[in-house]
Amino acid sequence: MDVLNGLLLPILLSCTVCYSSDVRHIQLQPEQIHLSATGNAGEMMVTWSTVNDTKASLVRFGKNITLNLVAKGTSSIFVDGGPEKRSQFIHRVKLTGLSPAQMYYYHCGSEDGWSPLFFFKAFPNTTDWSPRFAMYGDLGNENAQSLSRLQEEVQKGMYDTVFHIGDFAYELEEDNGRVGDMFMRQIESVAAYVPYMTAVGNHEASYNFSHYKNRFTMPNFAETANLWYSWDIGPAHIIVFSTEVYYYFQYGLFLITHQLNWLKQDLKAANKNRAERPWVITMAHRPMYCTDTDGDDCSKRYNIIRDQFEELFYDSGMYVNIMRLKLGNIKDCEDRFLY
């Protein structure tokens, strides 16, 4: 400071800070948080993303906001297939030992940064209750007209699980994965509160379905990369399978055989357990039947999905088959329906 006639005058120095173009922008804050079921009523999987790797992958949780429990998990790097090769780290933590039908509070992250506080309700560990589902497919990042209603109703506790049966964001890989990031942030206000269970659709096909395989964590994801799986909830046995293995042969014809063999065994095991879980429900993206005349696969006399699965499902006594709905001009529908 300068002294002038007994006054102290501060001198402001203007400093110019130069940033080089190679300065790293470190982003350690958790985002894109979502839950998924594991098939065990006493467990819940928490998945999230960070731009950079963190010291740990942790979930602090508990029956109240003191969050007195801690679960540790792992992270893995995911690199988008686009020209920028953008990368992020996917974190997965399994919560175990949950009390049936108990409300839990949680946040995820590490000492590098924590998410906001969320909550979920663990499933009852019995078959004598009726789960409440919200189901849809083809939800984009733009014009997601049902999202605001879902956000409100999920947080009010109106649903136990949300099923998204293929086609996410339009599309997850767009703009070097930025559209996928925006979509996952959008659904966080739904998916961080109830399990967000998924099926793969044709709009996830880019880079061998890499965005779908890496961003979600379905039961048995380590073996089947989220393409097919099954799990139990209440009186229902849920089977999710991929219709896309029949259309993208470049990613491996062996997937058709592997999935079909698994599906036959799973249906066989489910039928043996019909007394406990009478509801056997299958889900996939492409429909076997439709009412339009646009010349797409389900409107043709020969439909590969119908040919592969109709007899199998009929013979196994499957109760419900849920696939993405195609609407159009009503026409006569051939053969039998399993709905």
C-alpha cells in the first residue's frame, strides 16, 4: 500500500493468468446415477459415471440420513467409439444385506466428491405381493413427454421398478457420446430412486452396442453384457432377451445360439418353480406382431423373431410377452397371439 497524506491507499494489481490448451479439466463429481436389481431381494446395484477416475467407488447408505453403512465397488474406463474417443469411468457398487421392504438413503462417490442424497425401498423378500411396474420403450433425449410424470410418480413411491425396453436417447453415441451423457443425467431423477431395468434396442447398435453394454448394469452383466438376463421379483420371473442378435450378424453369430440355449434352460427352470412364481414374463425390443403395413419385419408373413420364439413361448406356457409396440393402420393379424 502507498501512504498519501496519512491515508493508506490499496494498489490493485492486474494479473493475467494464461491457460495452455493442454490443461487437464478434472471432473470427479458423480453423475448419471441409477439403480438396478440383481435378482436378490437383499441387494441393490448402484451405477454412476465420472469423467476422471477417483480414488475409490463408494456408496454410503443407511436406514436414515446418518448413512452409517459403506459399500465398496469398482470402476472401469469406457471409451466412446467416435472420432474424439471421449472417455469416462463407470462405477459399480453392490449393496448387500438389505432389510426387506425397508427404505434406505444413500449417496455415492468418494472423498473426491459425493452425489446428492437419494433414497430407495428394498424389495420384500416374499412372493405374496404385487410389484408395480412402469414400462416403455423409445424414450429420446428430446421430446421425452412422459419423463416429468415419471419423475414425480417415482419419487412419490408409485412404482417398484421401471422397465425401458430398448431405444435410448436417440442416440447414446451421438455427438461422441454427449447425447448419451445428457440422457443419463435426465433419467437420474427416476433411475436413482427405483431399479431402472433395460432391454437392448436397434438404436444401441453402434460400436457393437458399447454404450448400452457399458452404461447399464443388469443381472449377470459380466457374462452377457446386459444383452440377456432374468431375475425374480415378487410372484414374477422376468426374462429379458435381445432381438438384435438376429439383425447384427457382424457382432457374432454365436450370440444367437448362446442366447437361445440360455433362454430354453431359463424357461425350463422357471416352469419348475411355477408354484412359487406363476408369472413368467418375457421382454424384448422388436415385436413379433404389429398392426401397421409399413413393410417392416413384424408386418411380414415371415418374421424372424416370431419364427424363433412363438412356438417356444407357447409350449412353455409363458404368461406375458412384452415388446415395444408398433402402431399404424389396423390389419388382420395372423396366427395366434401370446398376449
